[in-house]
Amino acid sequence: MIAALPVALAMLPYGMVVGYASSQVGLGLAEVIGFSAIFYAGAAQLAALELLDAGAPLWVILITVIAINARLIMYSASMSQHLWTEPRAHRTAAAFVLSDHAYAVSITGILRGDKEIRPLWHFLGAAIPLWLGWQVWTVSGALAGGLVADLPHLEFAIPLAFLALLATAVTDKPTVAAATVAGALALVLVNAPANAGMPVAALSGVLAGYAVGKRGQQWA
Amino acid sequence: MGLTPTTWVVIIVGGAVTFLLRGSFLVVAERVVSTSEDRRLAFRMLPAAALAALAFPALLRPDGALELTGPRPIVAVVALVIAFWTRSLIWTIAGGLLLVVGLDALR
């Protein structure tokens, strides 16, 4: 939960840019809030707005949204391994606030964290402040306009946070292999359509880490 | 305001579809929890792989372009060292941002 606060703060520039971009294509405040609270996915929102603006049909928008947000399935799969003893209602509520940042902060908290604290509290302790922060930043962006779009250097904060969280997730040879392959492939595939590079790279990393882990078992 | 009529449809249908992705495993977690060692090993790789796939492109190729001369490669290497050395979120963000500001001042 403590780790969620700097990350929530670091999301300010991106959240404000998304809010600002939304108001620029003609969204009212209610719609900005609707996107932030119900849709709650920045990159997919920007893509959906661009398509809406261009007059694309709904099914094209939905396919794009699914492609961009497909990575959420990976987070859901990973989290399910830690939350499966919770009642379904709790897990459903948790799913609603699942995001890149919530996953990144809470999975590292769960992996290295205090075993006394239930994984669900690790997760919600990160996910709820992040969700609330996102609402505040996007609305501020819609209201305050371009003012924030060029806050110097703060665009580095989120990648730096992901890098720090990565360091806590890399603990042995298999995870080194997973991170190396995923990171390298994600860099190569950065321009793949519909952000498909990220899930493809991550799953390749999983395979690489799995292979290294299996080989380690054979030698052990 | 030409967007207005369909915007709410996109918000609600898109939000519902995204929720299905979010809930895909979590809602049925009791049925998908890994019991075999092999599956557990694969699931254990997900955090490192996902975080690396998020971090490196965001740090090095934020606009899709590859710049080898700018401050980004330096920041990436130094931040990686800080991250693994301190394993601290605050120190990595603070150190990285200070370096960015410092490199900017030197230019």
C-alpha cells in the first residue's frame, strides 16, 4: 500500500494527459469521468477516442480495445494464483480495479511482502488508491487543460517505477531469463499494431523463464 | 460534440469487455489455481516478464522511436543499477529523475 502512493503520484502526468486529450476531442466532464471510472484503461481509451473521432464502427473500436487490453488477462491469471481462496464476490470486485500499476505494485508486495497480510489486502491496498488517483488526475487534466502536458521529465516516473518493481520480481535464473527475453522483445515489437508487442513479449518471457527453470530442475 | 451519442456506448460496452478481460481468471480462480509444479513455474515467471515488457519500452522507446544518443539509454542503465542495488521504489524513481534533471542541465 505504501508503494502505491508514489506510483499513484507518478501517474499524474499521464492521467492529466489522458483527461486533457479526452476533453480535446469533445468529451464532456461526465464522459471523462465515465471513461476513467468504468473503462479505466488509459492507452485503450486514447485509441478508442481516436477511432470514435474518426467515425469508426463500434466493432472496430471493441476489437482494438480487446487487443490493447489483452495484457489484463495475464495479470488476472497471475493474481488468481494468490487470491483463489477469497470469496468470488471479493475477486470480482478486485478484478474491477485491476490495472498495470495495481498489478505491478501488489504482485511485488505479495511476493516479498509480509505473509501476515492477506494477498487481497496487498492488492486492494494498491489498487484502490491507484484507481482513486486516476479519477482525480484525469478530471484535473480535463479541467486544467494543456497546462500540465509538458511538466518537465515527469514522464520518466512511471517507467522508473516499473523498473524498480521489476527488480523485486527478478530473484533467480528463471526470472532473469523471463525478464531479459520479455524486455528485449518488447523493445523490438514496440511498433506492433494495437500494442500487441507487450503481451507477445511477456508470454515469450514466460516461456524462456519456464525453459530455464525446467533445465535447472533436471540438473538439480 | 459529435461524439456524444456513441461515447457512452463505447464507455459501457468497452468497459464491460475490459472487465471480462480483468475478471477472466480472477472470477474463476478456484478452478484455475495451479496444482502442478510445471504450471506453477510458468505462473511464477509472469511478474518478471510482464514488468520487463512494460518498463523497457516505456523507458527507451516512449514514442516508438529508438534514440541511442539522448539521455534515455543512460537513465535506463543507471536506474537499472539503482533498482537492483537498492530494490527500492523511492530511490529508483528519485535517482532516475535526478539524473534526468542533471543530464538536462548539462546540455
